[in-house]
Amino acid sequence: MNIKKEIKENKWTGQGINAVPLVFESATSSLFSLHKTLGFSYTKFYCAYKGKFSEGNYWNNDLERLAKILLKKLEDKKYLPWLVKTYFKEFNEAARIHKVIDKTDLKKVSYDELVDIAQKANTCIRQSLGIAHIIESFSIVADDILKEKLKKEIGDTKEFNETFSLLISPVKRPFIIEYDELLNKYFKTHNKKYISEIQKKFYWIKNNYSGKRELTEEIIIEESKEAKSFKRINYKQLKEKKEKIIKELKLSKELKRLIRVTEEFAYLQDERKKNSMIAVDYFCRVGDELIKRSPLTKSEFYYLLPQELNKEHLNLSFKKELRKRMKEFTLVNIKGKIHITHEYVPEKENENVEIINGMPTSLGTAVGRVKVCRNISQLGKVEEGDILVAPMTRPEYVPAMKKAAAIVTDEGGLTCHAAVIARELNKPCIIGTKIATKVLKDNDLVEVKAHHGTVRRIS
């Protein structure tokens, strides 16, 4: 298979993230198992790795095809509750394995048993996303559908973007807000009981697809200093305000149904993210013990693929292949069949444009210097008043988001992390630009006009 040709001849929607293959490829494998429960699945996905940064890409044809199927199925009022219930039912299997790991002294089990436990824990990462991975097809494609339907019903008024932003707002509190509230309690009281409570409840919150990171006392103390940044949205009042607007606008049943779907998917996506980070935590506990008994280094180990997590590949003879991957490689998955090249193959080259367009999710205007953060190691360069530009954001981006005057992302849909948190921070946010990280450079002076969904370079 000519991987470069496959990538260049197709259109993709990418997500830049920190990731290692043994973790991330397990997560993306859920794309190809959806048909077992839903009757339909994604068919293509590719990921380009360079160090611990990767660019995961959905095939646009899949997103559009699955969005149409999903939107049709969601016309049945029973389908969405069934979808949510089924996701949690399937994740309960992963939770059961996690409980077994809690009760197991990993240091005392045999090598064969440890490999078996590691395989099961790795599968839990896939189950943590499960059928909720269908959300991407809705959130990435449905933005435009929802926006166009709303324009037809209320007209393209001056206040349109403000109304749209309100109508797509989640009505349930995301986990990052609960975490922030506990940080704020510690900051106000300096009572160390809150540190213990935070560590017990959110031990997983610093994890990502590149592995496990301990939530230390030092991290909690440092982040508590910024905890006051959130404006503390009253979700009860927000829900009432939305209901009032929906009633005043006399929206159609179809549009009201789609708004309810965005609310439920925002909640499900938040739960999915939490569960995936928990699954990563458990897998890395087992994986780190397995590394101690393996000839592979920690870095080499995490560059295995999920199907290689066995004694056949946990040996010295496989080191050469793993070291090649650690530099750079690209993996294309077509219906579960893996194709690899030892090169980093990005989707497209940089584009030269002066005005970037995207979807406004939190309104306002800001002017500042760009800081492009393609991975978490670059977040430290964000200073007060900068414009944070990222492929997408995740919980580990929140400290930088608090400093930023505005947030701009390449990707994301109605229910994405950047959209949710920007509203909480009351900061301008534009998502889904596709090209922001490719066009903008550090220290570019830009104006972000979220009301218009534009980012403009200032000479």
C-alpha cells in the first residue's frame, strides 16, 4: 500500500495530541468495532507520530456518512437514551477489570499472568471510548447543519452568533469545573484535607494518550492559585435561559431535538474523557510493572501496538523496530488492517492566508500575540494576554487557557473541550478553523473576533 498516496488523495480532519501508540491505537481501535453494537463503523483513520506528538486524522467521508446515519437514527426519541445507556453498560466491563487490578498485587503475579492483565487493561482503553466514539461524526459535521437550520428559522440577524452560542451551550457541569472548585477551596483555606480529596477523586486528571502523570501535591498547590479564573456558570440558570430563548424563537421540533442531542453528547463526551483517562491510569500501572520484567525500556514499550502486547514482541529482537518508530512513523488503519511507514506524513502543508474562519463558541474580541501549542510541552510559553492556538484542547491545557486572552483551535465540534471551558472562562473562542496551527506562528499579532468567527493577522 502506498501510504503517502492514500493520505494525499483523501481529505482528513485531524487532531493534534500527545500520544504513544500502545495507548492511542487502543483508543482509536474503537472506531472499527462500533458496528458490533451500532451496526455501522468508521472505515479509515491515520495517525502520524513524531516523538510523543501525534496527529490523528478521521477520514472526512466517514464523518459525513456516519453523521447522516446518526442524524437519521436520532429521529427516534428512544435512540439517544439507548446510546448513552449502552455506552455505560459496556464501560462497566472495563470498570470490573479495574477492580480486579485494584485487588491484585502486581509484583507477585507471574510474568504470563502480568502480560494477560496488561492485555485486558489495554482493551479497557478501547472500551472507555466505546460507542461514544460516534460523537465525533456528530459534533464535527453537525455544527454547520445546526447553524444553517437555525438561520432558516430565525434569520441571519446581528445577534445570530450570540444566540447560536447560547443554544449549543452544555447544561451539565463538566468534571474540570468540579476539579477547579476543589482547588479553589484549598486556595481559600489551605486545608490539606482538600489535597487528599482532590488526589482521591481526580488521580487520573493529568493523564493523556502519552501515558500516566501523577497528580502531585505540588501540582495541586500551583494550580489552586489560578482556580479563581472560572466565572462559575450557574447551570440551572443557563438551562432556564435556553428554554426561554427556545420558546421565544418558536423553534421547530427538529431543531429543539438537535439542541437536546448536543446537550446529551456534551455530557457523554465529558464522561468518555474521564473514563479514558482512568483507563490509561490502570493500564500504565500494569504496563510499568511489566516493563520492569521486560528487556524493553519504558519508551520502547509504549511504542508497541496493542496487537503486539505479547511475549513474541516483548523481547530484545523487537527493539530495532521500536526505536525506528520512536523517531517518527505513520500508521494507516483501514477497517482494522494496519499499514506502517517509518516516516512522518502530515495531512497538508502550511497555507498562506490572512483571515482564518471558524465556529464561534464563546463570544468576545481579543487582540494578542499568538502562541502555537501543538503539545503539552509547549504550554509553558503561554503568558497572560496571549492568544492560545492549538490543534484542540484537553484538560491539561486549562492552566494555559486561563492565561490566554482568547482560544483558537484547528478542530473541535459543538461539544468539544475548548468550547465548554472557554464559556466557563468567559473568553473568546473559535474552534474548527482547520488551519490555525498551520498558518499562524508564535508572536504573530492577531485579532480574534468570536462574534464573527474570524482570526485576522494585524500588520
